Amino acid sequence: MTKRKVIIIICLLIIVLGGSLYLREQKENSIERVQEIYRYKALAESKIQEGAIQEALEYIDKAFQEFTISEYNSSYQSIWDILMVLNKIPNSSYKLIDYLDVILITNQLDKDAEIYFLRKKAGLCILNVKYIEAVECIEEILELSEMPEQYYYRGKALVDLSIVANHLGAMETAVEILENIQLDTIDELRQADLEIYRLLNLVKNRIELEDYDKALNDLGQIDRYINQLPLEKRKEIACFSTLNKAKIYIGQGQIEEAEVLLDELQVSNIWDRTQAYQTFQTEYVTVLARLYTAQGDYDKAIENYKQILEQRFRGSSYGDYQNAINGIKEIYLKKGDFENYYLYEEYWEKLGEKRKKGQAEMLYQYVDKKCELAQMKQASNRVNIKNQVYLVILLGIILLLTKISLLPMGKRAYKQRKIKRFMKNNNYFLVYQPIVNPKTNQIMGLECLLRLEDKGKMVYPNILIPDIEETDMMEEIVLWEIQEITKNYSMIKGIEGYAKDFYVSLNISYKEIAHKEFIDILKKEAELLRKRGICLCLELTENTSIIDEQCVKEHIEELIRVGFLIAIDDFGVEYSNISLLDSFDFHKLKLDKHFIDNIEQSVVVQNVMKVINELSIELSIAVIVEGVEEEWQKEKIEKFASDNFSIQGYYYSKPLKIDEIKNYRVKE
């Protein structure tokens, strides 16, 4: 062996040995650090028992600071185990939320860790009546949990969403959310846990809605999953099922059966279980109070209700306080003790005012996070926390967020998937309705109208258009329509009797016009249309108030410059007004069917039509009257001095399929 080879081997041995020693040292340091973390935890728990809360908080903070940012991903369950010591300190949940914010703000979490910590924060926010933050956490979880391996967390988040709805008093919404959760988590244990979590909350809402038969049926379904859980978890679930069954029996008047069940629970050691079930005490005491009330033992019932009002139990919600106060009022009313009845009525009003203030503050938070400064000021000027109307608005905002925007198995996401499927499978198709000048009998243009065939049945615009608008997919539909027009233009131009400046029109709303990125796409499409010799008119539909008039005006000017014609559609209805004539550049004005239907009997309509006739002549604006069906209506339009009037309606033709266009002839 040469000297050179010996040196190389020795160097390699040194490297390997050095690496092993380094790893060993790192491992030993890691073990020491873990031991130090749990020593701090033990000291914190000891200080809590001694009542030295500040020292306990310091030890918890020391334990938390030992974790590196990378360990937020690898040791998130250990971190939560340490932070949960805070749960033993009264009114410390806000501190716990602060720690979670420190973790989440790093932006270095992997998907599993981020979902884990967001779920914990959502639960804490719900307990602390911070519903806006809770819903925002849930929204983030839903965005992160799109793959089957995260469906467990997705389902849990949706159940949490139903809890927000329940706390706001919207039990029907909660039931709708829970009934729509249909997720396969792949893992049987997690699937069982999710289903039980869903069913328990479904039972709770059904009981509050006094739908006892369905509640019992849901309880029965829990039995299908419970045996898949670990023994200790099975005991907890069994206690909750028993408690809910007792609630149902009391609601149905089966008092003796309920008493037997509650006696069974009294000997169950459930009181100090995990945080997920910490509300059990409140629920147990509430049900016990209802039982005593049903038995006529009013003093015991009041005693139990007062335990809730004195906030002896963690996790009590506003609804729990409401139930307790209503229970006490009911008892005093039965006893004829009106002095105490009105005392608790006053207590309830004060609690209600406190809640109203909190709700108004949540509305401000929502506005602050979701709106520009000007919109925030406008909303602030309108809000009066003493006005019940605005409490309804607040509830509406949150329920709208939960019921429409966030529910992935709900209406919005379902409709989006359905619309994409329709586009992919060619369920959508276009029909074309002729626009005819009654004086020349020339076809000035065709309006393309969207239609849908689903499962062999026609779906008409009053159903399909709102679905597209609700899901913000109108831009995709407009681009699809342009592609269809381009693809079929040779057949479209096969129509006999079209005018020299013939055009095809389609509908587009101000919302799409206000979107800069969409305008840029349309400008690119305009170049392709020009090469094909296609003149396209965009009919601006007025289905919403204009958000930014200046922006819309600038975008319309851009579209006109690249060759698009612009029409104001449905003029005279909803948000439409004469000021639009001076707000934007446009080429055509489409009058709603209301005008022609009322032109005989309405003096107002007659005068408006005279003004429009004069404008048409002076400004060379084309006017299309929609909904013309009768001969006399056509004759009325022919009498106007302007030659720029055209007719669209069944008098000349129904909307035509693409293969019907070549055979169409204008009625003489």
C-alpha cells in the first residue's frame, strides 16, 4: 500500500469518526434540551398549584423559547403539549392565542404543522367569541387541505364552522354545514373520529331545534364508528351520547328515563378530560337543571343554572349563559316570583348589550380587514351598536361567509365544479337571436345567448346565469363564448340579409369590465377577432352598482380603441339611469322589454321614447328595442323618425341554434 493511499484512508477514518462524534454530541444536546423543556413544564405546573401564576407563565415562556423555528414543523404536538399548561390558568386563553400567532407568523411552517396550529387557534377563538378570527383560520385550513390526506382536518374545520354558526344562534345553518360534510379521509380511525365529531354537533343542533327524532337517529349512527376508537376515547364519546340522549328524553317528556341516564353520568370520571370535551361540565349541569325543573325541584335547578352564570366551567358560550338565564326566568315565572323574574330580565338585557357591543366590534374588525379606508369610514358611519338592525347585518356577514364563501362541500364550490364540468363536456351552447331594422329589413346583428343542457333537460338563463355570477366565473364563460363565436363565424355569416356593419353581441357585466387583467385578455382577443373580420359588441349588463366608475370608463375606452362595440343593455331597469348616457362612451342602447310593453298606456314611457329618439338622431346611437312580439309594437317603432332603431324579439325570431341560422329569413 502506498503512502498516499494510507494518508487518504486515515483522512476518511477521521472524517467518519468526527461525523459520528458530532452526531452523538448533537443527539445528547437534543436530549438535554428536551429534558430542560419538560423540566420547565413541570415547574410551571407546580407554580400553578401554588398560585404563583406569574412564575408559571415565565416557565412556560422559557419552555417555548427552547423550540427552534424548524421544530415548529417537526415537534408541533410537543409544542402544543407545553402550551396547554396555560389552559390550567384562568383567563389565559388569550396568551395561548398569542403564542400561536408567534408560530403562524413565521411563514416557515409546512402544510401539516400550519393546519395543526390553525385548528388550535380556531378552537380558541370560538371559545373566546372571536368569531371573525375563527372563521379566517377555518378559511385558511380549507385552502390548505385540498388533498385527500388532509381531508380529516378539512372536515374538522367544517365542523368548527358549524360551531360558529351555532354560537350565533343560526342552528339551521349549522345543520346545513354538517349535513354537507362528506369526506373520505382514507384512514379508518380518523374517519371514525371525524364522523363522531360531526354527528355529536349535529345532534346538539337538532336538539336545540327540537328535532328529537332526527337527533336520536344521528346518535344511533355514532355506534357505527365508536368501536374503532381507543378505549379511553370511547368512554368519553359514550358519556356525550348519554348526555345528549338525556336531553332528548327531557325534551320529549320522558323524565324518568332521563334521570336514569344522568345518574349514570354522575359516577363517570369525565370532568378533567381533554380540551376537546371541556364543555361537558357546562352541558351536564344545564341538562341537570332542566331535569330538576321538569321534576319541580326549582331550587336545585336555579342552583345549577347559577353555576354556569358564575363561570365556574371553562368553555361556556354565550348560548350557555342565555340558556341559564332563560331557565331561571322560566322557573320564577312558574313560581309567580315576578321580582326575581324582572331582575334576571334586566341581567339578560345587560348581557345582551355587552354582546351587541362585542358584535359591533367584530363588524369593525371585518370592515377593517376586508375594505379600503373609505369603505371602512362609510361602514363606521352607518353602524350604531344600539340598533338591532345592524346586529342582523353582522350576523348576516358571518353567516354569508360561512354558508356561501367557505363551505367547500356547499353551494359555491359545488357550483364551480359543476360549471367547469359543463364547459369541459360541452353542455353549454350558444343560440343567436336576430336584431332587425324594421325600416330596411336588414339583419343588423345577432345576440348570442348562453344555454345549458344537463341530463337531457334544458336549463334556462334565470337559473344558469345566477350560478355563474355567484361563483365569479363569468369571465371564463365570456372567453368561452368568444371562442365559440370565432369557431362558428363562417356559419354565422351564412345568414341571409345581414347589414354591411353586421356584428355579434354578448353580455358582460360592469364587474368584469372593472377587472384590469380581464381587459388585457380581451384586448388580445380583439386582435384575433379583427384578423377574422369579426365585429363583436359587448352588452354591458347592469346587474350591480358600479364600484369604480372611473376605472370602468377607462377600460371601456381601451376596449373601443381595440375595436369592440359597446352597448348599454337593459336600459331603464334596476340601477340604470339617464346619467349613464353621459358617463361612458357607447355605440348602442338596448331598451328593456318594459318600454315596448307599456308604450301604449304609459305617458312616461312615451316621453322617454321621444327623448331616446332625439338622442339617437343627434348622437347617431343605435337603439335596439327588446321583447318585440306583436305587429303593433313593430309599427310603433317604425314611426320614430330615427333610422337607427332596431328590433329584437319573437316578432322576428326566437333565438336560433347555430345550424338553424343559414335557413333563417327575415319576416316581410
